[in-house]
Amino acid sequence: MTSLDELRLSDFLQHILDAIERCQRYTSGMDEARFCDDEKTQDARRSHSHVRDHR
């Protein structure tokens, strides 16, 4: 693996960790019923759970 590949992997993994943190923050304190009633939080959580490699 080259240095550039390692950097990209590091960036990609950090992006995953950031997305997980956002999902946790968005849903913190919510029970299932409240989450199901909140379309905006569902959409935000869904958009951050689909982490893709944009190389």
C-alpha cells in the first residue's frame, strides 16, 4: 500500500467514524417511537449511514 492509499484509507475511516458520531448525536435520547415519528432525523441518520468511498 502506498502512502497515498494509506492517507485515503485514513480519511475514509475518519469519515466513517464522523458519520457514526453524527448518527449517535442525532438519535441521542430518542426512543423508537419518537424516532419513527421524526422523518428529518430518519433522513439524516440514513444519509450518514451510507458512507461511500469517493475516490
